[in-house]
Amino acid sequence: MRRVAAAPPHAYFVVSAIFHYLGPAFAVLLFARVGVLGVAWLRIASAAVIFAVWRRPWRAWAPLDRSGRRLIVSWGLVLAVMNCCFYTAIDRLPLGTVATVEFLPVIALAAFGARNARNAAALLLAVPGVYLITGARIGGEPVGIAFAFANAILFALYIVLAHRVARHRGISGIDGLAVSMLVASIAVTPLAGWQVIPVALDPAALLAGVGVGVSSSVIPYVFDQLAMARLSRATYALMVSLLPATATVIGALVLAQVPSVPEVLGVALVVAGVAVHRDPEAPSRVSGRRPAFSRSSPRPASSGA
């Protein structure tokens, strides 16, 4: 742990970014053995178990008032549906495409939250970028595109709820995430748990599902927190802008999803948009009570992821 704590702050973000999309990439490989929603359930349930052992979320739940519990349950339900949409989308579309589309509502949210020239420029960059990425695929894979945009909208809602959880008295970011992950696993079980039954006696498939959960949620969250505690907000935001490119590279290396020239240009425009946009609240350092992003946490962040 001392060696981890002594690492350069940028290294924490690099690890988080890689695992943020490495988990979903492994999930795509697992689709051949487990149904798409079954993989989503394994990812959520395994992360919920790990967070439960680590944080014991029932202790955070017990003292909450009604509004706090309603907020956490809402966050968990959004997390559940978002992950189902995300995994359904990456089953039909390249990982880089889904990850890039995911950022459009986030930029739009910032643009409407802080109406300034930077955010207007960010939106003007991101919209054509997303069009370049999705335009050629709308005719061939409309269902995948629909799920990608549904995931993106839910991701924006996830961020809004994450901010509210972070500001709610009596809830820490990580404990809130642990409780919401437990809620999400319960919510997804009736819908997707049955898809895991055929591989219930297949240790390799189950272990792979747990690996997806750890890679997508636990590792990115921990390293996100380490990075956010050591990087200025401006630097952290700039590095977040590279996530769509990270997803595209991992999709190409792990899944052989080589993007076309228009798709590469689209990713570049969205990366520029994320880099240009300014959060409505932008103190000089990322400090204090922070929302727990990532699908795990960004995401951004799975994904996911």
C-alpha cells in the first residue's frame, strides 16, 4: 500500500481509466457464455458483495432519514438500468462508440448549468463528434444506438444524483455507492439473475463475471479517489477528457474493434469538447466531499463502464 500511495498522481488516473474500460471489454468476451443482462448482473452483484464486505452499507443505511433513503434507492435504480443499457449497447456497438456517446449529455448538462462560451464551444464540438461516430451505424444498428443514448442520458442522471448524495448530510461518497450498488443488485436480480443459472456450476464463467465487477467498479473507484485527492480539478478534468479515446484504444486492442476514419475524428471532437467544457462548480482543487463517479465512478468510470 505504501508503494501505491507513493506513485505519481497521474499514474492513479491511468490505472483507473484502463480498468474503467477493460472491465467492459472483458464483459463483451463473456457474452458468448453468459447472456448480456446476466453479465450486467454478475458485474453489479460482485461489486455489491465486495463493497458490502468492505464498507458494510447497512450501517450507512440505518441512520438515514426518509429523503436520504429515497435518494440512495433512486441512485441505485438508475445505476441498475444504466448498466443494463450499457451492456446491451456494447453487445451491439463498439466499446469506443458507446463510451463516446456517453459524454454528450454530460457536456450538455454542464452547458446548461454554466452558460458560458467554453461550454457552448464544448457542445458545438461534441454534437458533430457524436454524429460522426453514430451516423453510419444508425441504419445498421438502431437498437444499439438507442441503448447507447439511453445509457448516456442515465449516466447524466447518475451524476446529478451522485452530487446530491455527496451533499446529503450523513452519507459519504463511498458508503453511498456501496448502498446504491446493493440496491442495484437487488433491482436487477429478477430481470437478469436467471441468465446466470446455466453457468452457475461453471467456476470459470463466474470468476470471469466477478473479474468484470472488480475491474469495472472497485479498482476504478479506489484509483479515482487517489487521483482526485492529488490532482487539481483542472488537471483531473483534462485527463477525464481522454476517456473516450481510452475506450476506443482498448476496444481496438482487446476486441479488435478498429474504428474508421470518421469515427476517429468523432472521438477527437468529443475529447476536445470534454476538455473544453467547464463544470458549473470548479474550485481550484478537487477536495472535500466528492460524488462517487465511475460506473464505479467517472465515469466518468464501465460503462458501464
